[in-house]
Amino acid sequence: MRRKRTFYTVLDVWIALSLMWFTIDLFDDSSSLGFYWPMLGTGIGLAITGTMLLGVGGCSAPSGSARMAVRRIVPVFDSPAPGDSRDFYAEVLGLEVAMDLDWVVTFAPPGDPASQLAGMSHDATAPLTPDASVEVDDVDAAYRASAAQRVHGHVQRKRQRHHRALGVA
């Protein structure tokens, strides 16, 4: 939205300048129409600006401008025995066990499976236990973007049958 506003501001300035150049040329004593040269030059700049800000004409917008869809973010707490915390989270807080693999237990409030909390003793699929699991629509693109941005910490991608997430430690 901010990029669109920026582009429309630049467009408004270009229109105002073009009207000014036309008016000056109209009241000028010369018979030539010279106002179109500055309009053409700045119009080319406007087209380039539009392409860079909005991705117009098949060119992509600058890196990072297109946001991927984050489906859910699950905080992960380190627990030597995640199953032992089941009673607290289920009985005291009223959460349901969404997944129990012995080494990881995920809890969710009834009726809201997207809001989750996970306890993990170790990640059986990775060298580090993540601090969070971020499920995105395109895990490969998210992994490439994190590598391109040189994200600090440990980012791993997981492509399991029903789970496409980044583990962030």
C-alpha cells in the first residue's frame, strides 16, 4: 500500500509539472511545442519508478516487497519431558493435545487449531531444537529469502506430508 501511495505521489508531481510546462509553452512567443521533451524524459522516469514500485510490465518489484502468506507461528519451548507438561496445559489452561510424538507435544485451544504451543525435548529431524515453527505457503521461497537476507541463527526447512514450515532457533 505504501508503494502505491509513493507511486501516486510521483504521478501527481509529474502531472503538475507537465501542466506547468504546457502552460509556459502556450504563453511563450515561440511557435514550437517544446514542452513535450521534458514530459517525455520525466515520463520515462515515471515508468521506471512505476515498474520498480509496483512490478508493472512483468518486471518484479524489489526483493522483499512481496510478502508470503504465514499460516501460523508456533512458539516452541524446550522441555526434557514434554509429555509431563500435558497435565498443566490440558487441565489447568484447558488446551487440547494437537500432536504427541513423545519428543514433541503440541497444544491448541479447543476450536482454534491455528493457535498452538509446542514443547520439545529435541528435534528428531534437525540438529537444533527450534524456538519457533513458522508455517508458510512456500517454504522453499522462505528458506531462500532467509539465506539471501543472511538471517542470524539457525533456519531449517521442513517438508513433511502436511507440514511445510521453517524452524527458527
